[in-house]
Amino acid sequence: MKLAGLVLAASTPGLAFVALSCSSQQSLSDWLRGADSICRRAQENADRSPAPQSPLPGEAIRLNATRNRDALEELRQLAPPTEQASPVAEYLIELGRRNDALEHYADDLDKAPAQGPLPSRALLEETTSGAFTKAQALGLESCAGGIDFGVDTTTTTTSLPPDAVTTVPATLPDGSPGNQFDTPDGPPPLPA
């Protein structure tokens, strides 16, 4: 069937153009370039148009979700890559889950009492982290865990470098002796 279509397309110049333009796959590097371009442009547009002030605390996040969803739709319009099509599809699915989590978090934030507690961000953090991990594995540079529209949706853990030394004063404020060992490995072993 494909051979017959190619023969027909080759014998009819107009159909040859249609047959070639219907080719719906591209290399992974071309897909990555296109995706990063979409994400970079979406980020630049968002930076130029911050969310307006609103009495609803979730409104800025809701706008971010809409902008992320628009960028995701553009990513879905890209022809899929010939290599790593499944990881690309999984990344796009995870971005969709993140957009849903953004919208739900915005709704929950609007419903939360003014004095707290804030709603859980666990699903939002999980989906952002999942999308980021998938983006890194694919080699994306600008897309990562979704477009950052100035909403803190991730947690940051800082760890000290292995050679860091924390000095504890010899005397604590209450007058009790402090730890006098300034080594990263802790106190020396006790004598035997």
C-alpha cells in the first residue's frame, strides 16, 4: 500500500509535494531545538507580561497554568522525533499533569483560609520534579519542569560541600560547654 502511494505520488507532481509534507517525524535534535525555542519564547513572553494583581491568591498560579498549557499545546504540535518518541510523549504527559496540578493548587489556594494553613504542594512538586527529570534525560535546555512564570513551585535543598566545616562555639549562650571539634568528620575517636 505504501509503495503504491509513493508511485502515485511520484507520478503526480502535486501529490509528491503532499506526500513529502505529510511526513510527520523529525530527528530528536530537531525536536529538541523546536521545543526549546517554544519554551524560551513562552518564558520571554511571560517575563514581559507578569500576572496582574488580584484579590484571589491563586490567580497568578492559574495564569501560569494557562500559559504553561498554551506552551504545551505548541509542543504537542511539533512533529514527534524518530528516536525517543516514547520518552518525549511521557514528558509531554507529565507536563500536562503538572498543568493540572497548577490549576488544582490555584483553586485550593483560593479556598484556603487567609490565616493558613496553605494547601499541600506535594503533587505540584512531584509533577514539576518529574517533568524536570524527563526533560534533563531528553536533553532539553529551556523547557525543563515547565515554564517558570515566577511561581515558586519547587523546594530547594542545599547541602554543604564535603569539605565544609561548621564551627560550634566553645561555650554556648547558656554557659554549657559546646563542641570544640571543627572537623567535618566530627570528634576524634575516644582513647581505648
